[in-house]
Amino acid sequence: MMDRVRIIATTLALLLGFAAGAATAQDGSKTATAVFAGGCFWCVESDFDKLDGVLETVSGYTGGTTENPTYREVVTGGTGHYEAVRITYDPERLTYRQMVDYLLRHVDPTDAGGQFCDRGHSYKTAIFTSDEEERAAAKAALEEADALIEAPVVTPVLDAAPFYVAEDYHQDYYLKNPLRYRYYRLSCGRDARVKEVWGSADKAS
């Protein structure tokens, strides 16, 4: 009986894999992914969904040691995870460097203790890279940001790690709960601080 179950499961997995590959081949499109931590993942999702060339954003947790963590475990501390967003984008319309530049200009990369009103490790910024090309692009973007901003840039470049998708209610939170989201974002001071950090820097560049 167990052998039959394994055979069925394997067959289904293969069929699903072939179906996914066929869909990708048929439309001829290419996609790439980037994983960034930028404080509250609701806000990172909202910001990247506005960027032309972004195809999908998913909130989750990465960079830690706990498998399949819950939101409460992550924000309480001890898991080592960051709130992060996995972003699928069209590499023919956006480069990885452009993605990193966009992230940096929507966060406070000088804050080593969290982001805006959200404090603690899980709310810190980070760029998770999957190869040397991404790492080089991320470091170049950070060096440029460091030259533009008066305070030192502290956002780290880290190796990609397992990404755990967050609970359903976190996905597209800004669309599901627009009033609560807008109130949170305003009261947290995110946009005001970003403008304070980047306003004069971008005008000078």
C-alpha cells in the first residue's frame, strides 16, 4: 500500500513539474526572483507592487534557523528570521541592480535596530543574494548609497536562505485592509523618514 502511495505521489509531482515547465515554455517569458528584508513586509509588498516589471510579491520569513516559523515566533525573537518579501520580476524590464536601488530608496538603510516604529532583529533590512553577480550588484548599490547618505549604510548582503511563506492574512495586507494599512504606515512614520533620509541625497545625485 505504501509503495502505491509513493508511486502515485511521485507521478503527480512529475506531472505538475512538467505542466509548470510547459507553461513557462509556451509563453516564452523569463522570470527572476529577489528576496529583500525592509522592515514590515506589508509595506515592502506595497512598494514593490507599484514597480513596473514586478510580477508577484510574497511575504515571508528568511535568514533564520527555525523551520516553518510563525509570525509570533519571528517577531518575538529567537528564530533569527527577518520579515522578508520574495519578489518575482521580469529581468527584461528590470535588472537586479535596479531592484536593489529601489529597495534602498524605500527604507532607512542607516538603521541597525529595525525600521521606523518597528524595532528588533526581524524588522532589520537585508539583501539576500543567490550568486556572485547579485552579490556584486548589491554591494555596488550599497556603496553608492553610502556615498549619498550622511549616516553610514548598515544594510547587510547575506546569502540566500530557505524562504518560508507567511500566513495568508499577511499576503496583500495593504489591499485586504486598506484603511488599517494606511493608518499603520502613516503612524509608523515610514514615508516621512524615507523622505528625510533620501530627499536631499537623491536631489544631489
